[in-house]
Amino acid sequence: MPLKRLENSLAERTPPVILVLGDAGLLVDRAVKLIEASVLPLCGIAAFNHAAFRFSEPGVINALGVSRTLPMMADFRLVVVRDLEAADATVLEAFWEYANDPVDGTVLVLAGEKFTGGKKGQKNW
């Protein structure tokens, strides 16, 4: 989706989960920054309602706990998780479960270049 179309889409409504994938890292970063610029004004005090994680970090699963926390003194909480290509199957499964029943008031952004290749007997994301 072109960035202008993403911007127009965000102006209409803010989805609870946004997946940004692409092999051009610069464009992925621009899309995430566009989403942040659109959602952060709705987050009140960013220190309370904006969190950033990387799938390459050992504690990335904590992003789900933050995503399930209601926003503090604001309409929305924004949680951005980058480096999707570094996620393992167990973590992806947990995020998939969250995406099937997201929390109202949280915008979860998952960004990266691609899904990791599935191993034998696992889902091929």
C-alpha cells in the first residue's frame, strides 16, 4: 500500500493491529513513523501510552502484556514491535492469538521485512 493511501486509511479509522511488511527497510520505517504520527496525538502522555519493542529482544513477549493494558488518561495506547523477521514460531503464535482478540484502545504495530520460514511441523507464516 502506498504511504499516501496508508495515511488516508489512518485518517478514516485506527485499526487495533497493523502489520507492516516489506523488503525495503526504509519504506517500512517510514510507514511505522506515519502510523506513530497519526496515533500518538491520541495517546495523551506518550511516556504512559507508547512502547517500543523488537522481536530480536528476549523479552518481546512483554509487548503483549503492555498491549493488554488499558491506556492511561488517553484514548489509545500505541505499541510498536519491529524486526518481525527475528521472531520465532512460539512468539508469532502468541501475537497471532492477540490479533484474533485485540484490546480496544490499543494499536499494536508489527513491522519487519518478512516472516521467518517455518520449520517442519510448524506453521509457515
